[in-house]
Amino acid sequence: MGFEVVLGSYGKCAVVHLKGALDLATASALRVMIEHLWDFLQEGCLVLHLSSMTFCDSTGIGAMIGVSNGCGERGVRLVLAEAPVMLRRRLTITGLLPLFEMHDSLEGALSDVGWQPEGAGRVSPFAIEA
């Protein structure tokens, strides 16, 4: 699982691109990634871009629920963009789909959250390979 974080120009918004499997071996890396972002995201938004996610097991779903709960506690809006069919299916079967705001495209998610592309940049200190 690899991560790439892109921060919005006015702060308060971040996009995390998840790549690969979110499972027992990588779920803790997602938690660490998001913990580094909490102060930046206070009352902002977090977009998880999932188009490159290849697998997600129950531990991965648990990590996503933890991210959702943490966002709720901090007033951070969580949006999932381009969630793979297998993830949508698992969330539907488990009854967890209503916990997540979903968009079919990253562009749609960014537009909906008011993303400001001017001055946005990649933030390498948060790049984690697990």
C-alpha cells in the first residue's frame, strides 16, 4: 500500500491517494498517515482517492471506520472518491455504506468539497510506503 497526500491551497483539505491493498499488513500505515493530518484538517475535509485500491479486507474496512469516526470527532468531512466495486460491495453487505459519502470521480469529489487547486502541492513528508 502506498500513499500520496495532496494538500489544498487554503489548508483544511487533503487528498490521500491509496494504492494497492488495504489489509492487516497495511491498515496501520493508513492510521499513521491520517494521524499526521488531523491538525491540518480541523473542520476541513479529507478525500480518500481509492481508484488504485486493489484489495480491502475486514482490517482495512476497520481502518476506514476508524478514519470515519476520527473525522466525525474533529468535524472533518470524509469523502471517498472512485471506490472500487469490491469495496462498495463489502460496505453494502456489511451495512456500512451509509457511513461514507461517495463520489464516482475524484473531480466530482473535489468540486463538491470546494477544492482550491491554485497553489496546491504534493507533500512528501507524509508519503509512506507500507
